[in-house]
Amino acid sequence: MRHRFAAVISMCMAGLTTPAMAHEVPNAAAVEAMARQAMASTGARGLAIAVIDDGQVASVGAWGERNEAGDPLTTDTVMYGASLTKAVFGYLVAQLEEEGALGLDQSIADMLPRPLTDYHTPDIVNRYADWSALDERWRQITPRIALTHSTGFANFGFTEPDEKLHFHFDPGARFAYSGDGLITLQFALEEGLGLDVGAEAQRRIFDRFGMTNTSLIWRPDFGVNLADGWDAEGAVEPHDERSRVRAAGSMDTTISDFASFAAAYVRGDGLSAASRAGLTRPLLPITTHSQFLTFQSELPVEQRRADLAAGLGVVVFGGPQGHGFFKGGHNNTTANTWLCVEATRDCVVILSNDVRAEPAFAGLVQAILGDTGAPYDWEYGFTPNAPQ
């Protein structure tokens, strides 16, 4: 589906106002009109949008259906956060670093009581990953390397022929998206530092910011108002009740809750100014044509986007309105995006329980925030024949 995104994005943008520079964010009625137009253009059954204006939640809305029965999608419907979880995890790690619990450039070998490769019982492999085939380069992995997607791992070890993680390049050498890189850091925090990542996220972030319907692990009360999803062919898939905390993508949330997090994040609540700035500093250049496939060739230097880089759990970029950052989330039935402009502290959050909504995201973000220079061609681009 991704190779058709450019054409669909252009179609969805054609009817939306897209000024080139920063502008006043639209009101709730205007956002609703945009959302309904995007749903009509893509055939998506459910869409939720929140707008942050100068660090404050300006509007939150949800439209369409949350399941095949036709129950309405509401601003309190629990939706799958997917890889937006990674940005939450980055925020948590920044807090731990500020408190002195870890160093961003500290080797995970300094956290763990035993070598990482020793941990390969069935329970650990099932819960985290299989590191048993790694060489000594695992000692080079740091929190910064994990959060900038530069461990050298595949996105997930189960995609490897032997279902074990391997190094495809030296840690820290380049960006290549890896969920299991973050899972490795999660393991170091839990096994080495004795932390419960799910409980820490709950205490430090979800409770702090009033995110009452958000968790990194399934809660039975979520079933009262829960979103199932639609895939690219329009088939319904039940919401997955995730029974394990996964720092790379186990979060359930609502558009109201994540709007609160987005506003707190852009304000820097719970962090010093220096730690907050460090989250969205360009730490590692991104040198590929697109985000996926993971192990595609790097572009020649002259073809790379010079402003595109990895931050801590987010991607950062420059544009007409200055420095910005974003994070997406995606699976077969989920499409999410969150993007902020640092200078104005303006953000948009889009959650959808229908993956068909995704081609409209670039147009929606531009209509709401103006021309940010967001790298959606990289986010949704597709490189055929690239090794994964």
C-alpha cells in the first residue's frame, strides 16, 4: 500500500488549506471538517485528532466508529498507541538520566549483572528478545544508541532466519529502525536496575499527566470503550489485549490522554530545560530514502536530507517554521502520527483505528499547522528490493 501513498496524499491535500508558514491553528469545527473530508477521501471508518496550541490542548475530537457494530469512536475510546510508545519510553529514560539512575552514554554492560548473551531462557526470549548469537559488540550499546535506532539490530529478531538478533553494523554507526533495540534497553533497566518499566511509566507519566485510560499493559476496564481496527482491505481485526509491557509498542491510550502527554512533552513538564532539549536534539543523521525497509542502502551524501535526524525516541527535522519533531505508529489496522513545532509549541496528534486513514495524514498536518517541512515522504516512503 505504501507505494500508492504519494498520490493519495496529494489528493487529500488538494481540498485543504495549506499556508506555507506558521499560522493560527484552526478551531474545533474546522478540524472536524478536515477529519470528515479525510475519512471520505480514504474510506477510513475511525479518526481522532487533537491540536496543541502554544503547549495547551486546544481541541480534541473523534469521528466514526470504534467497531463493526457501529459503536461511536469517542475521545475516551481506548486505541492502540503502537510506536508512539517509543516517545513515551524516551521521556521516561530522560527522567531516569536526569535523576542519575543511568547515563545516556553508559554501556548496558554496566547495568547488567551478567553478559547480555547469557540471558536466553525461554521466558526471557519470549518476553524480550534472543541475544544469544551476539558478539561482544553488545557492550557498545547505550541508552542513546537504543533510542536513536542505531543498535544494528533488525526491527525485531523474529524476522531473522534463526529468530535471533544479529549485528548488521556496529552499534551507533547509522540509523536503522529497531523495536528490539528499545526492548534491549528495557531489559537492561528491568534486569539490571530493578525497574518495572510499565509501573515507572504509569507513575511518572500517565498518572502525572492525568492519562487515566493509558497503560503499557492491558487493563480489563479498557474493554468498556475499546477500538477494534480495519485493515487495508477493510477487514475488521479485534483489538489485541497486550499482556506484556513492550517499550517499543505496547501502549493503549485515548486521543484525550495522548493530547495531554503531547502538551506536557512540548512544554517540558517533568524535565529540566536541558533534558527536555536533549530529547529532540538531532543526535544521529538519518541517511536513507525512507524509514522502511530497515536495512536499505544509505543514500549518497548529496541526496540525503541534511535536517533529518534521530532524537531520543522521536525523529527531528527542520522546516519553514524551524525545528520540529514527530513520531508515527503503525500496524495492519492502526495509523498514528504526532508532530510538534518547537518554536510555537504547536502540535497535532492523529490516531486512527483504520490504517486506510494514513495517506491523509500529511495533508491534515499541513492544514492544521501550516508548512512544517515534515518528512512524511521519508516516513511513508517505500524502497523496493531493499533487504529487511
